[in-house]
Amino acid sequence: MTSAWPAFETHEVSNQPPPFGGRNLWADDGALAEAVQREGGAAFIGQLARYGGLAGDELYRIGFDANRDRPRLRTHDGQGHRIDTVEFHPAYHQLMTAAKTHGVAGLSWHDGRPGAHVARAALSYLHHQAEAGTSCPLTMTHAAVAVLRQDPSLAEWATKAAAPEYDPRDVPIADKAGITLGMGMTEKQGGSDVRSNTTRAEPQADGSYALIGHKWFFSAPMSDGFLVLAQAPGGVSCFLMPRRLTDGNRNAFRLMRLKDKLGDWSNASSEVELCGAWAQRIGEEGRGVSTIIGMVMMTRLDCMLGAAAEMRMALAQALHHTRYRSSFGKRLSEHPLMTNVLADLAVESEAATVFAMRVARAVDQAATDPQQAAFARIATAVGKYWVCKRAAVFVNEAQECLGGAGYVEESMLPRLYRQAPLNSIWEGSGNIQCLDVLRALSREPQVLHALEAELDTVAGVDAIYDAALRALRAQLAATPEEAQARRITERLALVLQAAVLLRAQSPNASVFIRSRLGAEHGMAFGTLPAGVDFGAVLSRALP
């Protein structure tokens, strides 16, 4: 029997790029490899190359699955028991397993070699390109170790948080080789102003505390423990609140709902009621903010790394597409105006990456070098503000390089675009970072000294840079007002990025300096000045 419909082909598929996956994100990124070597992480290059291959292939592929099937909250089981469980797509646990076992959350703590923080930063940068949502619990777990190590009685927590082991079971930490940590800071009445928190911490006879209150953002609610700020009798204090008590019972908190977020879909964020939850104080009563400040520097660095990683992946997607797609008789990447856009993006991406890795070195050396500690103090706030601020507009420009293909979910660009605003909002939004910069400059003389020492290392190499440095010094000497905090922080970021590129002897240093410091640039990407060797910039960006 024959069909009533004749067989025919409606069209042939042509002029489409091949799938992006199957790449090694480390091998593709010469600027990253140079930065790791320069900033002291050379001993870890083998590990980074292996993870780059994993991130650019398997993790890249399953990242789509983890984001397509979002986490679901189950407050009760079928028999009516309260369980407060979040269910994830299996890909989420595969991503977490790969990241934890390769050191994304703990290499800098369980490997004592110099440069371990630099290598861990590079691992985080590679992982974030493949799947950004899992970076949230990984970052918090890594950063929490800095706080947990302040209390010798929490050694087991610190050791297992740093361990290269992932165990998603909802059991006490005594039954696990590796754990994850979350945070509970933000409340309905305010986020940045944590001193206004209303959650109460009531002292108990055994020295513990009972936490009573509501947290409006309770990150990674299936973590094994949480660092929580609450009002003790002596003021705002820091607490470790476990998910499971040592006897195996659930702690006294209830997940009320999961946040319906713009992006970050693979990861769960929640609202929680604390109903007399057991917690152990870390540090002194009333010193919660200063206790947790070591965690803040780590999370700010990871915000920088995440934003730089999103830029890098968006750039790679744009270059991949335009090198295969043709229009008006030639490849998109061969059209002069498109080439200007791509080269501009490549220069911005490299500046973000090398600056983040420079800050990672400062963090790595902060414990033994006061000048590096002072530099890390201000550079994390400067970088967190500027690099994160640039991510959203950068990703949108990369979407335009793909046209409509960059707006549909088969592409990674919509996921990157939804993710791009997160790092500028989380861990203190832009105004908080800029006010912190002014505070550090005005109250901590060692910070200004460290900053000037950093900028002076390349003085005399480039005339435009030298002029920008003189103008910056004049601005700083004038004691900037609060209303000018963003302007000063932006200028600091650009001059610092230029200094790192000059010190690295990057072939893109002069392009960055002419365009960003020398006023040879417009308000949008794709406005690099005449005379730039676009081909050289792009060949460096992605093989």
C-alpha cells in the first residue's frame, strides 16, 4: 500500500555551526593558562587541564539537563511526615560530584602547596562556564571553611567541607566523608543591612543556641549545615546550624518555599522558618559580622570568577558561531564590523579573567603577606563591582552575534543571560561594594599603600596608562564623596585591569588601554579604534 502523500524534502540544513561541546576549556584559553602560571599555580596545571576537558564536554552537556528540570520542594512524604526535602535532576548531583572530587570547593584548603587558591580559582572558573547554578553551593562550601577554622571544635566540619567528596544523603555529618555548606543571612526587612536582622538566638543551658525567626533567602537548603546570622543577647552573632542533629533527627527549621528566580535554575534557594533550631555560636557574641568577614572575601572573589567565566563562555559561543555562519558571501567573523565587536569582547574577557586570577594570588598569599592581604581587601570589592557589572551587557552583546539563535533555549546564551545579573546582586550589590571601597581607602592606610604599590609596578611602560594613573591619584587625594563612589571604583577597576595586562605583557594590553583609558572607545562594544589588529586579538581568544 502506498502513501497518499508523496515523499519530498522541504529543505536542506546548511549554514549552521556544529555543536559547541567536546572542547577543552583549559586548552582553549591561553590567557587563563598564562595567568595561572604567572600568579603561582603552575604546579596544578595537569589538574586544570583534566578538568577543562571534563567541563567542556560531559559537564557542559549535562548542564542543560540540570537547568531544564528545576529543583522541587517536598515538604511532606506520602504518610504526612514533615521531610523538607529538595529533589534535583540527577545531572545536578553528577555536576556536584565532579566539582567536589576535583577540588572546586576545597583544593585551596586540603592542598597546602603555594598557589592552591589560584588553582582552585581556575577550577571554579572552568566549572562555572559549564554550569553556573552548582557554583553557589560550591562557593559557599569553600568560603565557609575560612569561618569554621576559627573554632577548633568545628574541625570535623571544616575538614569535611574541604574534602574532595560529595555525598547528597540527608544524614548527620558523622556518616559522611564530605559535606556542603549553605548560608542564611538575608531577611525580609533587609539584605545588606544584616545588623537589622530580627532572627533571635536564645542561649541554652548546654552553651548552644535556639534560633527563632525567618530567613528570606536561605541558599542551598539541602546542605549539611548553614552559617546563619542572628541576634544574640550580645548583638548580631554568627552560628553554625546543622541540617541533621547528632542523634539523626532533623533540626527545627522548615522550608516554606523555593524561590522562583530569574536564573540559577539548577540550584535551589529557599525561604525558611527557624523554629528553635539548634545552633553553635562561632566567635564572640555581637561579633557576627567580623567573624564572617573572612568568608566575604572568598565569596566576592568567586563572584568575580563567575562573571568572568560567563563572559568567557559567551565569547566562546559567539566566536564559534560566527566562524561557521556565513552572510552576504563570507563568514560572519570576516565582516569588519562584526570583527570589531568580537575583538572588543575578547579584550574585555581577557581583562576580567587576568584581574580575577591576580586577586586569587592576593588571597593565596594573604595569610603570610600583609601587603597582599591589604590588596585583596580592596581588590575583591573593586573587582566584584566592576567585573560583575560588565557581565550582563557583555552576554547580551554575544547574543547579538548569534542573532535569533542566541535567544532560544537550544543555545546556552539565554541561560548565561539569565545568570549574568546574579553575581552583581549577590554578596552585596554595586553600591555596597563601592561604599566598601571608599571605607577601605579612608580608614585603612595599608590598603592605599598596597594599591599604589600594585599600580606602580608598571609605571613608565605606557604613556596613556601613566596619565590615567596620575588622574586617579588626584581623584583619590581629593577625598571622594559618597555620590562619587561608583565613579572612583570604576576607574580603579580599569586602571587595575590595565596594570595586570601590562605586567602580563599581554598583546591586548595596548588595545585595552587605548580603548578603556585613552577615550578611544564608544559607549557600546564594537567601538575599538582604528589600527587594532583584530585578527591577532581573535586568534588569541579561541583557537
